[in-house]
Amino acid sequence: MDARLAGYPWLPRMIDKARASKARTLGTYYRYPCPIDTACLDLLGINPGVFREIACRVSSDDHVVDELAQARADLEQLATFDPVRLSSELHARDP
């Protein structure tokens, strides 16, 4: 959950989930987009469908970052995103 790509949190997991969602092989992953994905995508200013298209079209995870920059995603907003804290908050709300 604390994996980073190019210094940005959550991207590696979300890339995997987006690709698995398209391939219909999510398995034990919680749905795409989950609430943490949605928070991350909101910070980026990218909708889930656009992110999935980018993740599935490019040849490597590093290229996802390049494509997000070209799509004018707000990567700087993502730099301080804390998916572990958000997950804890979400679980605390859910009895």
C-alpha cells in the first residue's frame, strides 16, 4: 500500500488494479476504482476511465507517469497523498 512510482504514492497499485479491471482479473483486489483510487484520481484531476485507458495503453508503469503529465494530471497534488492514512480513516468509519 505504500509503494511509489516516480515518488508518487498509490500509482503502482492503482495501475495494477486498472489493468486487472479491464482484463476482468481483479481477483482479491477490491474494486477499481475503490475509495482510495477515487481520492487519488480526484487529486490528479483524471477520471477512472481515462486512467485505465492510459494504464492499459502504455508499455511500462514509468510511461504511465509520462502520459499523466501529458494529460495535464496534477502530479504535484499527489506527492503528499497518504493512502495508508486514508485507508485507516475509511476503516474507522466503517463499523
